[in-house]
Amino acid sequence: MLHYSCDQCGKDLSAGGADRFVLKMEGRAAGRPAELTDDDLDTDHIEEMALLLEELEESGTEPDLPPVCTKLRFDLCSACFRKFLLAPLGREAAKFDFSPN
């Protein structure tokens, strides 16, 4: 039998336990579109790619690239899911204390 517990508070979410909500999050790099120049149009990109691939093969190392996309998954109880919906970034909503006048 699978056992589920809330990833926030630890409450038992297994069968017969509390309602379980699955929260999936995905973060991606938002790159800026590149601007084309006349030099870009004159460059032989196939030749440049061939040279880069040759350099990688000769060095025998993998390029050190940052992750393009990160995916996260959480199991939450109903109370923690409601709390998340109210403050998805973990910040409370701005509260204003106005005087009665």
C-alpha cells in the first residue's frame, strides 16, 4: 500500500486519511530574444557547429550547462493547499491598517 503524507505539515494522506492535493510546479529560464546582425547572416553556422562538436569530442568533457527546466511535485493536505493558494510565493498579502476617520 502506498503511503502519502503532506509535504508541508506531515499529515497522513493515505487511503482513508485526509484529502490529498497534488501540486506541480515548473520553472524555466526566460531568455531574451537575440537580435540579428549582418555578421550573423554572413556567418556559416553549419561550419561553426561542426567546429564546436569537434572541440567537444577532442576535450572528452561534457559542457557545463545550467538546467533549462526544473519540475517539482508536492502532496499537500487541504489546509496546506489553501494556504499555498493564498500566498503562492510564501508572502502574506499586504495588509493596510487605515485609521477609522
